[in-house]
Amino acid sequence: MTWDEGLEKHGRERMVSIDVLRQCELFTDLNDEELGKIAHICCEETHEPQEVVCGESEVAEKVYILEEGRVAVQMHLRSDLEPNGDVTIEEVTPGQIFGWSALVRQRRFTASVRALEKVRVIAIEGSDLNALFEEDSHIGFVVMKRLADVISSRLRRTRQQLGEASH
């Protein structure tokens, strides 16, 4: 399926400007034409405070870009410190992504994301974005390279936090 066919399947219109996408950590190295192709498959969603945007271990269908508000990335861990087991790993700020599992083979979320206040996010079906990567390998290469940087950076921060918590 091409990314245009994916767009028709989901009945979407272009709802997100390239200026908004330009602020996203994944897309900083793309030009306006490339950002336009991505904008074509985006839609906006809003979520209320305390609403779970995506749940740990759920099938990952969408990747998200935080546009406004704050969300917490949480993992369920067995811990004496957290009686319910949910530990906040990080807070995502506008322009950052979450739900990246929708772009990789495992296709299951590795953490939950909860809105800390009313939020607006850009949602992109992982299958549509992967179809675009198949059609335009340059976009795919640039975005996946940036995704690897994002995941690496977050893993480093998480390891640091866990190291600090154990001392």
C-alpha cells in the first residue's frame, strides 16, 4: 500500500502544518517538500488529564508528537518505592516523540504514556509512515537515523535515573 492509499483508507485530510512538524526532533533534517509528505498523513488528537494515550504492551499502531501540554512516560516496575508499580521515566516536552514502537518490528509499546494535563498530539499511523519510507528511502533513512539518536539518548537518561535511584 502506498502512503496515498493509506491516507485514503483512513479518510484524512492534511491537518498539520509543516511549520509544526519542523519543530519535531525526528524531522529537523527534512526539507519542506519532505515535511509536506509527512504532514499529509498526520492528524491531531487531544487527550484529557490523566488519560492514557498509549498503554505499555499494547499493539503500537501510531507514533505521536507532542504539540502542546505535558505527558509522562511510565513503566510498570516492581518496586518498594512505588506501591502501584508505575514509575515515571521521563516527561515529554513539545516537539518530542513517543510511541516510536509503531515504527519498528516489535510493534508493542514499551511504556505507557499518560497526559499530565490536557494535551494536543500529532498522531501518525506507523503503517502509513513506513509506507512513505518505502516510497522515499531518503525520508526513511533520515527519520530512522534521528529515531536511533532519540532512543539512544532516552536510554542513557533512563539508565542514569535508575543508577541515581539505587544509591
